[in-house]
Amino acid sequence: MDWLTEPFAVAFVARALLAGLLVASACALAGTWVVLRGMAFLGDAMAHGMLPGVALASLLGGSLFLGAAASAAAMALGVAAVTRWSRISQDTGIGLLFVGMLSLGVIIVSYSQSFAVDLTGFLFGDVLAVRPRDLLVLALAAAAAAAVSLLGHRAFVALAFDPRKARTLGLGPRAAHAAMLGLVTLAIVASFHVVGTLLVFGLLIAPPAAMALWARRIPVVMLGAALIGSTATFAGLLVSWHLGTAAGATVAATAVVVFFLSALAARVRDLRPGAAPPPSEPPPGTTGHPTAPEQEYEFTR
């Protein structure tokens, strides 16, 4: 059993495992809503929209976390403004801002003499370089994500499946949408320096998507996603240690592999004689994810 425990006897690998567990928890909370609302493209744009802030903070010697947070907030406000005050669709506005922010970030980074190194670190992260103070930031982010998810649960549920109902119940869909964006931004900003922006979706999307195929209650999806993300972190670090692969990429790839295994198992389940039919498209007027319509879930109000 030494092969199973040996890597985590090393201090920096143990810190990487703890960091991954915290990232998995925060991403499970935010990623569940990303999956249910079909917001993956927005989340991807948010992640890459952080590059200008990170690049500028790096050049000025400031906090990369604060730079990322400021840039992600600007991205979120830009998406909201463009889609509200223009006639273009939301995905078009997201795509335009995505390209614009990413291009601006690359231009800023190009002023640095270590352009390739800086950009590679931003895109792919370095989970094995996590410091003790990074663990504190991740713990605070996970606690804040839990608080937002708990306080906004009822409004988030109504917003995810029927915004008109949310408005009728006086739950403030615009405020709920802003809070949900804030939750996603928090998870992405807190996680990018651990697994990088290109790989954060391995933990943000794959575990909730895998769990949504099996669970019917949102809290169960969140809990299961956290467990799947944590397992992927442990397995990914273990494989990375023994095979010499990039740690963050291996963790993310493991999470994606778990999703496909889950999807395959769910397909086999649905094909069994007497099995319940697979979920259908959401009813008209809802915005739920096609694989998780409102009638397929039991909610805790």
C-alpha cells in the first residue's frame, strides 16, 4: 500500500491534496448551478476574462487574486450591460467580451519578458506550488460559497427553472442572477491559481454533470459533486506522482473521465428493461439544463 500513501507523505503534495479538496467543494456548489442553467460558456468566458487583471497585477507586483477578482467582476458587469442595453443575444455578447478580454490580457502579458512562463502558469496553474496562505484563501472562498449557496438556494432554484415564478414570488431574479454570477466568479477566481483557467472546468463542470445523471435533489447533486471532485483530486495526484504527468491537468482529466464513465453507466441503466425513460427537454418557459428538467428533481424549499 506504500504506492497509495507515499506521495502524500511529501509536504507539497499533501498541500496540493488539501487545496484540491477545497477547490472541489467550492466548484461543486457553483458548478451545480452552472450545469443546471446551462452557463458553461459564460463560466469559460469568466475564467479567461481574468487574464487582463492577472497580467496587470503581475506586471505591477500586486496581488494576482485581487487582479483576477477585479477583472472577473468587470467581465460579469460587461456581459450584463451588453445583453441588457443592446439587441444582441447573451451568448453573442459573452463571445465578444470573451475574445476582447483575452486579447487585452495577452497584450498586457506581452510586455513582460517572461511572457511564455506567465501565460502558461495562468492557463495551467501549478497545484504542487500551493502555499499555506493559499490554503487559507481557498478555505475562506469555500466557506463564502457555502454561505451564498445556502442563503440563495430558494431564489436560485426558482431562477434556474422558471424566472417568471421567481418574479411572482418576489425572489428578485435579477438579484439572484447577480448572486449566482458572484458565486461562479468566486469559485473560478479562488481556483485558477491551483489548476489554471483552462483546467478549472474539470472540477467546475464534470463532477456536477456526472452527479446530475443520478441524483434528483440539488443538495444531493452538490454533495455528490464535491465527493467526485475530491476523489478525482486524490486519484489525479496519485497518477501524476507515479507517471510524472502534470498534476493539475491530471486532476482535471480524471474528473472528465469520471463524467464519461457516469454517463455510460447512466445510459446502461436507462436501456435496462423496465427502466424509467431518460429525462426529456425542459417544459416551455424554463431555463433548466436539458438533462435536468424541473420535473426530474425534488427540491428542498
